[in-house]
Amino acid sequence: MGTVVFIGAGPGAADLITVRGAQRLAAAEVVLYDALTDPALQDLAPNATWHHVGKRGFRPDSTDQTEINDLLVRYAREHGNVVRLKGGDPSIFGRLEEELEALAKAGIPCEVVPGVTSALAAAAAAQRPLTRRGVGRSLSLTTAMTRTGDMVSSRTADTEVFYMAGKQLAALSARLIEAGWPAGTPVSVVSRAGWPDSLQSEHTVGTLDDASQVHTDRPAVVVVGAGAAALDHSPVVTEAAHVPPTR
Ligand code: SAH
């Protein structure tokens, strides 16, 4: 009976994985990985068997979650060290609970190694801290996508970061206004945070839909509120290519 180690690969470039994650990966015999992780990570476990089980949102062609759960159990039984590599952090919108439960039910021991989640990579790329002394005291991470297709939004924290909103920015804008955010509230959108070709653009809640053209077909997070505001003296950003507002 083997073990399964869930590892957060971070949001992009392979060097954003933690040292612990890289060490566990190097010891893997089998790696199950998602669509969003950097192929260069394979160099960290060149002798392991790599299985792509890519999932993107609720796309019908993506690997079924039950199938992934079953594969994890099977590989853990057949091999010693199995790694489940997930983009960002496994505990954030990674369906980790389902995989942990499937393994617990099968009596297979697990470990979780955290990773850098996209919201944090976006804050770093844009050099816009998510908390701000006095005005940004709370942070929420929200998925804009639900199984039923309903767009959910809220105003529960000073800074709110929306994942999986890419194709629904007009709807998100409308929901944010309904939730009580003033139309002029700053919004920062960062796509491919943590990659060399990261892009950042700025908007307001009312003009958020403009970001659709800038970040087409790129994984993006939408930062709303205190943590989206530009600093008084804008930093010289070298990591994220900056795109000025389109309006
Ligand atoms: N576990 C992941 C999130 C998986 S959900 C994490 O912790 O980051 C997938 C969503 O994450 C995408 O729809 C997008 O909103 C966001 N995302 C993933 N990679 C990203 C990146 N490099 N830059 C910006 N957003 C990203």
C-alpha cells in the first residue's frame, strides 16, 4: 500500500513550487497532473510515470472526477509513492476534499503540501498587496463559477478575489454592483500570474467587461476592492506586463 502526496505546483513557472513540493515530487513513482501546470515540472521527476488528468472547469471533455479518484486509489495500491500535482494550492478550488475522501475511504494515507495560489501570485505580479493597513483588513477568495452556471458574487471582505471568472466578466460586473460595490471601485485583473508573459490590467467594477479582450483564453483572477487599488507611487513592475485601462 502506497501513499498519495498532494502537491501545490504554484500558478505558473516551475520554480514557484515549494522546496518540499519539489522533494516529494522527486521521490514520486507516478504523478497525476492537471492541465494548468508547467511542463518543466516534469524535470523534477524525470523517472516517474506522468499521467495527464487535465480538468478545466466543468468542461464535458475533461477527465471525470470519479475517474481521477479511482485512478488515485488504484495507483496508490499498485505503486509506492503517488503524487497528485495541482495548480496553485491544492486546497483552493482544487476539489481536494473529494480526492482526500476517496483515499481515506480506501485506507490510503495522504499528505498535502501547500502551493502558491493564483490570488497571491497575482498580488505579487502586480505589486498590489491584497491587504492594506487600515482599509484592507479582510480578504475573500471566491469562485465565480458554479455547477449550475449561476454567477455568484458578494461583498463580504475589503478585498475579494474571483477565480474562474474569465468568460463571465460582464455578469460578474453586474452581480458586484447588485451586491453593493460602487461602480467606481478599483478592479485589477491578472492573467497567467507567475508566468513570464503575465498580464495585468485595471478597471472599475462598472467597466470590468473591458478585461475580456485583454485576457482572452488566459487563466485570470479578478481582484476587487482595497487590494486592487494602485499604490500612490506606482511601483516599477518588472514581472507582469502592464496593460493600461482600455477606456
Ligand atoms: N488551485 C488553483 C485554482 C484552480 S481553479 C489555485 O490555487 O490557484 C482555476 C482558476 O484559477 C482559473 O480559472 C483562474 O481563475 C485561476 N488561475 C489559475 N492559474 C492562474 C494564473 N497563473 N494566473 C491567474 N489566475 C490563475
